[in-house]
Amino acid sequence: MDSYELEIITPYKKAFCENIKMITLKNSSGEFTILKEFKNFICSLLPGVIKIEKENGEILELFLSEGILAVKNDKVIICTSSVELKEEINLEKAKKAKERAEKRLKEKEVNDIRAILSLKRAIERIDFINSKR
């Protein structure tokens, strides 16, 4: 079988745990896909949409707010602060978060990493909601 286990964990719950065929994510080097027998690997993940192909061929897309990914022995574990379906994202809340982050960045002489990450998450959420996926 060409599948492996994917587990997505947030501080509040185990958000996903199933065997899948592949997952596509983003890190600082760009977008990458993990297939079965991917070698041992660990990296940080950027905010954005992850695409999961389940064993039955169904495609699931989720918004991931940054995280850490570990691959070992045909198991992928993602630890993240949050993961959401498109339907769970509040567009107005994301737009307000974007505005707040942009305002904070304009007010400071030095870029605030928290504001930059907040802006990135808000933009990615808005893009995900507005996509025709």
C-alpha cells in the first residue's frame, strides 16, 4: 500500500489522524510534497494551505498556521497552533487581523516578527477563503 500515517496535533486536540497517500505543505524553501518512504526529516512550516490526498483519493485542504513537521518511519507528525477547514475561517476576523498587523508594522521603526507572522497568517487565510479550490 502506498500510504502512511499523518497526525496533526494542536495544543487543544488531535486534529487529524489517518493514513494518507500524500501531503503538500510550505516551508521557507517553498512548497514540497511528502510521499510514502520519504526519509527522516524535520522542518518548520509556514502559514498556508496544506493539501492532503487521503487513501480513497479524496483531497482535503486545510489552513495551517505555522508549525513543526517531523517524518520518521512512514509517519508524519505536524504540531501546530491551529488548523482549520475553509468553512471554519471567519473572513471578517481575518481581514481585521490583517489591518491590525499592517498598522503595527507601520507604527514601528523595527519590524516586529509577531506582526509579520500575524500579517502572513491573515493574508493566507483570506487567500484560502477566496480561492476556488
